Amino acid sequence: LYDAQDRLNEIDPTYAENIKNHVDRIARLDLFHVSANTDPKGDRSKLFEGKAAGTLLHVVEENDKGIVVRGAKFETAAAYAHQAFVKPTISNWTDQSMTPYACGFIADMGAPGLKHICRTPLSTGKNPVDYPLSTRFDEIDTLLVFDDVLIPWENVLFHGNLESAQYIRKTVHRYSAFNYVLRLQRRADFLLGTALLNVEQTGLTKIPAVQEKISQLICYRETINAHLTAAVANAQKSAGGLMMPNQSLLYTGRLYALTNFPKMAHLCRELVGGQLAVTPDSATIADPQIKEYIDQYYTLDGGWTPEKRTKLLYFARDLLNSAYGGHQITFELFAQAPPFAQYMAAFNHFDLNTVREMVTKAAHLETDAKAELAMQK
């Protein structure tokens, strides 16, 4: 929205000022600021009709203090955040009947009437030794229910304007995509490191077929890194004068990282091996009656004790096969937009004119006027 200040000023000068104030406030007060996008999905063919219309976040009243909103949004980390930027994500803002739903604002997470309904943590009932990722890095997702919540005017960033809602939809990826691609690079690091340690402990790293598979994981990791690095090195200036990652490189990098992740995860499973699925849990291994057998069958050369080996297998299982592993893949796939919207972002930000002109020139596909002139000459 900071990039749209000039346009917002044409609608209402107070909106752009509110945006500046909130950007400054976050920087000075070090607020934990999150972003509420996703709506509870009902009958999508009747988004603004009947019951579905009542669940979508919308303005029900406007008074001298601000706007009153009703409806719901999903937000990760809302339960322990200070505030959220709440905004619409529906794609087709064309009908004036949609105006009450076209609002964007800053919501204080402790506002009266705002209810937080959290999903169950993925760590519930799990041992931190057996599930080192689930019990340490789960981000709690929350259904935010706005039960006639008052949003003060100073927190309203736009209201009752379809053009602003359209703008948000088009630019929601502009900066946030970088964070998601960076997360996927870290997951690529985990896949590569997990696979490498497992083949090293079993002495398989000198086998050409294993080296080939490790190389595929390296290429996956480095291609993501190349897109991120290039997106920064070739940064572009936004309409508001901010530096943003190169949009084409960022979006194509995101699609590459997401579409290839399942293949790379399965490759990691293959290199870790079948023990990923059959190794007993830490409580069983610690049993005095069982320990001697574990010492016998899980001890390897190179300092790989049963404790180290099982810890690595538990990490791999949590990364690849647990509820946490599946949750992360789904979250990263849909956190910003469904795949078709991500492809549209890549399509709309690649300079097609360059390749079009190159082939037109190379294939001598000049316009009829040029061809006729050439023949006359």
C-alpha cells in the first residue's frame, strides 16, 4: 500500500497518511506484525450471496470513531502478535455490491469482539527427542472471528473502494514472496544435510549413483539460491520509490522451489533409507532390557553411536513424514496464493516483448508494411 500512496490520496488523503504512520510505528516500537489474508472457504460460486456472504469479512457500520467489521479470516501467529494487516484476497472485484467487502485495515489482536480460534499444535503429546522440529518450530494458525469489531479511523488503510482491493490482489506477492522462497531454501538445506549425513554414516558417498542423487539436491538448493540472489542483485524500484526484489526472478524462483520440492523430498527419503519408517522411538531405545540390542545394531564406525543415529533418523522423519512435514508443504504452497495465481504472477511480470522481438527479428517476421517497402526497394 505504501507504493500506492498517490492513488490512495486521490480516493482519500487520510489513507496514505495512515499507511506512513503504521510503517513508522512498526519500525520504532518493534511490533510483531502479521498479515491476515485467507477467508474461510464456503460455496465459492456464491461468495456474496446467502450464508457465504456473512462469513466473508465486511463492513457493517460506519461512525465517527471508525468502521465496524464482521466476518472471519485465517492468520498464522495471530495469537501471539500485536497486530495484523487485514485485507481482501478475492480476485474479481468488479461489482459494486462487493463494496462492503473491499476494506483493508490494521487490527489490534486484543481488540474487543475479536476472537482467536487456534488449531491444535502439531507438537501435542509428542516427545521433543522424537520430534525435534514439530516441538520447536510450529507456527500456530488462527481463525480470527471479527464479531462487530470497531476499527478506529487511524487504522483504516482503505474502505469501500474496489480499485484498492484490486491493487492489493495484484501486489500481495511483491515483497512477501521473498520470505517464502527463503524458507524453501532453508528446507532445501535440511533435505541436503539430512541426506548427506545419512549416506556418510553408512559409507555410501563414494558410489556414483549416490553422488548423482546428492548432486540433484545440491542443484535444487543452489537454483533457489540463485533466484534469490539475482532477485536482490537486479532489484527494481517500486512505484513508491522502494527497492523490491526483481519480480520475474522472484516469482519464477518460487515456482521452481515449490514444484520441485516433493521430488526432492522423496529423493531425500530414498537416501535416508527404510530405517526412516521402522526405527523404534526414544522411549523404547532407552529401555534397559533393549539397550544392548540397540547398541549392537545401531553402532557404526566414525563415532556414530546409537544415540546419534536415532537422533538423525528422528529429525529426518519429522522433516519428511510427520504431520509437521506435511503441514509445512501445504502451508508454503497456499500461504500466499494457490498455484494458478502464482503462475499468473510469473506470467504478468516477465518481459515478453524481449523474446517476442528477438524471434521476430531472427525469423524475419517484419510487418507487412516493412516487407512491402523492402520489396519495392
